[in-house]
Amino acid sequence: KVTALTAGAGYAEQVAVDEGSVMPLPEGIGLAEAAALPETTLTVWHNVMQRGGLQSGERFLVHGGSSGIGATAIQLAKARGAWVACTVGTAEKASFCSKLGADLVINYREDDFVACLREATKKQGVDVILDMVGGDYVGRNYRAAAPDGRIVQIAFLEGSKTEVDFVQLMIKRLTHTGSTLRARSLGFKAALCREVEREVWPLVTSKAYRPSLDRILPLAEAAEAHRLLAKGSICGKIVLKVEE
């Protein structure tokens, strides 16, 4: 039994993928959970660990903590030995993230995450930020970051254009990078899969990291899954199951 990183077109009974993007199931996990692993795990590992260089003892912030990416990032960062903060929009999502191990959960509808982080870190800031929001969060991330902090951009839910004061980037010696996974070469994806098998699959087996499934729906209800995602009420991932 295997799971795999697809190049899109995953809503199907059968898919063709490059052999390098195929990974064996970690021990102690079923097919439904395994289906939720590749996209988020590979994305988080590459952006937080490889590009962001998160180390044990550092402070980490992920926006959208209750999303599939957020839930993965919280668990992998905690397994790395980091102090973890995240932002969410509801009390239910805050509880979800706390149970995953987040040290600080900020409801962005009620509090300014920059002010909360400055207080929690005694004005030191956070070392690595994973952002999928964009918009005015870009400048706010600069203010929330620690000196020599690394900010990794993986999406722009609030837009890719904004006005930013880059003085903070210079003064703090910040690094702001970003990436997309789907466009990378098959060789890169294969190497990333092998590293994740080596570094992350043991965490799955030991239950230090588990995929967070909000629900499992039949493949025929893909439209309903997208409606729920657009509504913003999901914590973790939705898996579409092919009927046997």
C-alpha cells in the first residue's frame, strides 16, 4: 500500500504518478489518513524545515493554524522542538490548535497577532513564519519577526499586492522567501519524498504527528467538500473516498 504526491487530477479512481513521488504507508496508519499526508507534509517540510531552517528551541508562527497546512505545521514544529504560535478565526479552531500542541493561539478577529507575539516573546519576536495570507500580513509579519527571522510565503489568500515598509526587513536582517511545490521538477519531488520518508514517517508511526481529518466524504460529494472549505468551518483536512 502506498500514498503519493500527484501533479493535480487527484479526484479519480486511478491516477498516474512518477515513481519518485510514491511513498509507502507509514506503519500504523490507514488509507484515508495516508491520503491526507503527502501534499501538506511535503509542503510544510520543504518550506518550514528546508527553506525556513526551523531549529529546536526557536519560535515559530503559522497563520491559519486550523487548516490542513496549519495542523501539519504545528505538529512538525513541535516535534522539531520549537515554541509554536498560530492564528485562527474562531474559538473552536483555537481549541483544535491547542490540542495539537500550539503554545500560543491568537484569534485574529479579537487580537492583534503582532502585539500578542511581542508580549509572549518579551519583544524578541518569532524566528520562522509560515504565511499563506499575504496582503497586509506581509508588513505585520516583518514587525512580528525576530532579528534574522525567516518568513516563508506559500499563498496569498488576501492578495499578492500590498504596501510594505521594508525598513524592518533591513534593520532585522530578515529573509522573505516563498515557493510552490507543484511546478518543481520530478527529481526535486523525489528527493523531498525520500527525506520525508526518513524524517517524518517515524513521527507518524510514533504518533508524534498524525494527519488531522475533519471528515471523509464520498468522491461524488467533492462539490460539497469545496463548499465546506469555502465556508471556513473545517479543522484539518477533508478526504474524498472512492467507493469500493
